[in-house]
Amino acid sequence: MESAQTQWVRIHPLVVRITHWINVLAILVMVTSGWRIYNASPLFPFRIPNELTLGGWLAGALQWHFAAMWLLVLNGLVYVVYGIFSGHFRGKLFPLTPRAVFRDVLEALRGKLAHEDLSVYNAAQRAAYLAIILCGVVLVFSGLAIWKPVQLQEITAIFGGYEGARVVHFLAMALLVLIVLVHVLMVILVPRTLPTMFTGRSRRAS
Amino acid sequence: MKGRTMETSLADHAPTLIRSIERRLFLRQGLSLGALALLSGCDLTDDESVQKVLNGMSRWNDRTQAWLFNPNKLAPEFPESAITKPFPFNAFYSVDEVEYVDGASYKLELAGLIRDKKPWTLPELYSLPQTSQITRHICVEGWSAIGKWSGVRFSDFLARIGADTSAKYIGFKCADDYYSSVDMATALHPQTLLTFRYADEILPPKYGFPMKLRIPTKLGFKNPKHIMSMYVTNEYPGGYWEDQGYNWFSGS
């Protein structure tokens, strides 16, 4: 199928692809086990259906959560350090203006957002990916605040104490899940973006 | 109202029968949905090896927490106005099944690596120098409540009985068949108290009469109530919840 003339363009660096898929695994375990932990003492007047949770009971969910946190944090560190020092963040996520985000979100809702060149993120994508990274940072720190409210009490204090950290941890999870759902929906709508997350390359737009 | 919700939520996790059934189903159920996608290549009969990895990670987290534990770092203390009322009851049974210990005949038994194993009566314990703290009790379930406990600084008591503080663990056996254990560093922490009073009153049965070891640097289930005996040892003693998969160190 491939002719000699087919031009390929590299759009996702190897480090980004590897950390992305490890992160998928880590987030899936963290969120589903976290929901089971939430159910042990719900902060809000609702529970998560047990069928959607991981761990089977509180102790099992805690074991998954505190095992996968290492994967999440170590993988996240590799990604963030790479993103900063390779120029990946600077080149792909910036510049980013509220006006551009607003415009691209509106266009996306109208189904008019262009995706010819997958190597360039539109402003809606940039905002979403940046928000995911920020959610991750907030989740890690509010998680540390909940886990170690004595030993790391300086972090807990940032969130207004232990109970405040629980609320922030939950809200950051909710925002992250929402963005991930939109992200997956967009992949379903533009399916040719999916193989590029494995191969890292796509045919150059002609 | 809040306390009521907590009791109800506890009941969902506590009943022994449900729990033991749940334990057996733990991985099959747990993996069924959330993790099916990511483990679809694996045979679900690998349950035991997955559990082995999770247990190994829990032991690793014990070591991480012991390393993170700063013996001089104090848990935040609160004013009387911050105390949670009513302070929630919590155990592996319901509040109407609370153990009643006879204070008149009570004696605290000591065993293991302790020089003076003479049992202690309540009047003898009450006559020791007492101190108070208002700290946040954090349950492994997630909820928290602030309470006031008074008693003997545990490190002082350990010194008085000649406990070998170079040993690794202190284990506790309780009147309600509960048992638990803590690391020596935590036992010697200045805020770890052997308490006899809650809110300036002798501990009522539901809060652990005749005594509760109050450890504000650990989760609530690491604070044993109705203590009948304690022993100092170098052999890992485990605990009621710990043996079922809850993390042993469970530090705050």
C-alpha cells in the first residue's frame, strides 16, 4: 500500500506515547479504586455503583490505590520532566489564549474544527491537555494531603486541612474524568488520531 | 445526623460474613469491569499472583511510611470549640454490641520484652501523671472527627515498666477480641497517649473503657480500645484489620 512517495510526519514522540499509555493504566486503576474508597464514606449524597469500582471492598481498593499511585507519580514525573526539558510543552501546548480556546471550542461544538494536521494541537486540545496535567498535579498533592495529614501537614494546610483536601481531591478527579470522557469522544469522532498514539506518525496532509 | 450516617456506612463494611465473602470475590469482582480492559490478556485465575503483588506493595508502603515518619512532627491540635459532637462510634460491630469491662476487677496484663510485668489496676493507672490532647481522628474509611482524650504519655509508661524500646513492635489484645500492633517509633511519639478519659469523663464503654491507645499519627483502626494486655516483641504481630489486607503501618 505504501508507495515510496508517501510522506510521514512524526507527531508524537516515543516518550509521550509510552507515558500516555502507562498513564491510561494508572488513571484507570486510581479512579476506579478511588471510587470504591469514596463509597466507604461518601462526601456527597451519592455513591458510585460498585460495578464500576476496583478492589471488591475497602481494603482491596486501598491496596490498588496505594500501589498504582507509584505508577502514576513516577510515570507522571517522566512525562513532565520530558515535556519541560525537551520543549514538548512549549512547542505543543503554547501559545494558548482564552480567546483562541473559546473560538476552537465553539467550532468543535459546530463540528467544524479542522484536523488536517495532527501534529498541531488546536487551542481546545491545548487547553484540555494542559488542564489534565494540572488536574494530575492537584490530585497528587491533595492525595498526599489526605494520606499524610500529620507528616505532610504543610501540604494539607494548603487545602484548608484534611476535610478540604478530600473535597479538592474529589473535584479534581471529577474534572479529570470529564476531560477524559470528552477526549475519548473526540478520538471516536476523529478515529485516525488513535493509531498515531501507537505509531507516533501520520501521513502528511496533501 | 452525621454520626448516624457514619454508623450506617460502617455497617456496610463491617459484617464479618459479607466481608469474608467479599474477600473471596475481591479480585474477580474488582477486575470484572474497571480493570478488564487493561488486563484482558491475563487469565483471571491469576488472582493470587495479583494479590501477591498488591500485598508486596503494601509492605513497601509500610517501609515508605516508617521512613517518612518524623518522631518530632506533632499532629495539629485544636481548640475545644472544634470538637465533633457527637463523636462517632466505630468498631467492627454495632454500638449495641459494645463490650462492658468490669473496672473493679480489671488488670492490664504486660508480656514480652518488658522488665516489670506486674499487672496494673485502674486506680494505679489513674494515679500516673495525666495529659490531654484535642486531635483529629481519621478513619480509614475517609471521615474524620475531632475529640479530646486524656491519659498517660505512652513513652512515659513504657519507661516506667522497663519496656525494651529497641524492640520493633508493641502488640495489643482487647476485650472485644480486637487486636492490633504498632511500630516502636510511633509508640514513643510524644502524642501517643494511653487514655482513660474522653471529653474529661471516664471513657464510656462505646469509646473503649477502660482504656484506648490514642495515636494521632495513625488512622483510627490503629487506636485499640478496651485494651486488656500488651506485649513488646520483635515478631510481627499483625492485627484484626491488618490481617485482612488493610495496610499495617497506616500512618497519618
